[in-house]
Amino acid sequence: MNAKNLPDAANLQLTPQGGLHHLLTLRGLDRHLLSKLLDQAETYLSPMGEPPIRTNLLAGRTIANLFFEPSTRTRASFELAAKRLGADVLNLDVNTSSRKKGESILDTIYTLQAMQIDVFVIRDASAGIPAYIVGNVEPHISILNAGEADVSHPTQGLLDLLTIRQCKGAFEDLTVTIVGDIAHSRVARSVAEGLTTMGVGELRLVSPRSLAPDPATVPRAIITDDLERGLRGTDVVMALRIQRERIADLQGIPGADEYYANFGISSERMKLAAADAIVMHPGPMNREVEIESGLADSPQSVIARQVTNGVAVRMAILAAVTESQKCR
Ligand code: CP
């Protein structure tokens, strides 16, 4: 597989009728569709302490989780989302699967496809894998990108949009600041794409210069290494960890203490932001590196809410793609 020869993932996602058949990236999905998914996700939320919403919408369907990179939140929430919609769920244990004996990812997919899987949820460290699989599975099957290299993480982007919308309302009136390793973050890219589509007022991306993004990938964002400028008056602050596993040469990349001293988000630094600003983190977080531990647990933090929203958003996506399968 050569990612450069693959069709643009943004063009592979919709049915001719405009339904969502695959979710590979937030690029190419319009504001109406994103809003519809967020609205649907809202219907799957119940007050904390009450039983979660359950339906039989996906009864008889089978969802396969294939995570070739570690995950806690995304994998668990896809499993819960599928079960709460009444689907059967297969969680492939990659460490004991035949991929360890040299089976290719496509042969693994073909094997599971023969067991009548309806939706594959895939996380992989290589760019282009979700689009490559779309081009090779039976056309009725849906592919959901659960994290693709440093390229995109669309379900995370959607749950972050939902959290921001719940806490802050209209995107047009907001300034959102993302602080951290923007260069290697699939979360930053998907959140930036989603916020841009939703018409966010201002998007600021703050990082050390060694972790700054290619400006061409985030054309409407303000890119800076000045944390004070990034935080001043902002409504939303999202902290990101340094993705050391994606960086071949760590020369010039700040260590944990240096990073925390210069870019760590603390209660003191949050005084620069709007008085009612919220703090987000996609997880997994490194306390006292990208975020002060007390701030992560403070009333300003919506990190737990992001996790709760993750299940609801993934339920909405599963519902949408299986609905599109019926219309094919
Ligand atoms: N945010 C996120 O993708 O977390 P996991 O790696 O735990 O799934």
C-alpha cells in the first residue's frame, strides 16, 4: 500500500444520496451533516447516575474493533456504543491474532468479512490504511477511522465539537486554543477541520517551534509559540501531549520538565483566558507535563465530559452508517 496513490479519503465517505457510509476524516463533511451527527449524539446522552440509553437499532449487526495501536477511550467507547445499540461486537486481540504470524491487514479483514461483519472500526499507525481498506472490502461494509497515524481522528474531533457546543454554544463567537504537539497530533488536525467547518471565530495553535504544524495543513489557524498570546481571552483551551512515539529524532524536542515550564496549562496560566473558559484534553494525559493535575480535576475541566460524549458520538456514527447501508 502506498498512501500517495490512494484516493482522497474525503471523497470516499458519502453515498450518492449524501448519507454517511464511511467515516475516514472530517474533511469533506459539511456543517449540516456534522450538526446532524452532534444532534443525534445528544439523543444518546442521559443524566449521569441514570442508566445509559439503550436501543435495538443495530440488532443483528456485527461491529469489529481492530486496534493496531494502543487505546483506552476510543476502543472502550466504540464497544459500549455498539452494545448500547444492540449490536454484536468483536474485539480482535491484535497481540494474539494471526497478524503476529505475518498475516497482512487485508487478509485479516477478508477473514473477518467472511464472518459477516457490517462495520470495521480501525486504528493503525500507518497513514492511508482506512482509505485502503475501503477500496478492498465488500461495498456494503462501513469503515470507521478510530485514529490514523498523525493524519486524523474524526470521532475524537466530533466528540470535541459536541463538548464545545454543549459548554459554549455558537462556534462563530468562540476563540479556541490548542496547545501542545500540533505537528504530530491527529486530534489537532481533526478538531481544526471540524471547527473550521463549523465556522469557529478564531483558532489558535500554540506549540514549541519544533512541534509546530505545517501551515498549509491548517490554513485558517493562527500558529504561534507564544503561549500568553494563545491563551489571552480565549474561550476554550485544549492541551495535547507530545506524541513521542511518532517522533524518530527527539533531538530538539523539549523534555517533560522543560515543556511543563514553558507550555504546561496551569490554573495560573488559565487566568489569561476568559473567566468562564473551559479546559479540554483528549487523553491520555500526562499530569504535570501538558496540564497541571489540579486543573485537570477542577470545575473548569470538561475532560470527563469529553469521555462521556465519546460514547454518544460513536453511537450516532454507528447509527448513521448502518442506516446508509440499508439505503444502498
Ligand atoms: N483520545 C484517544 O484517542 O484516546 P485513546 O488513545 O485512549 O483511545
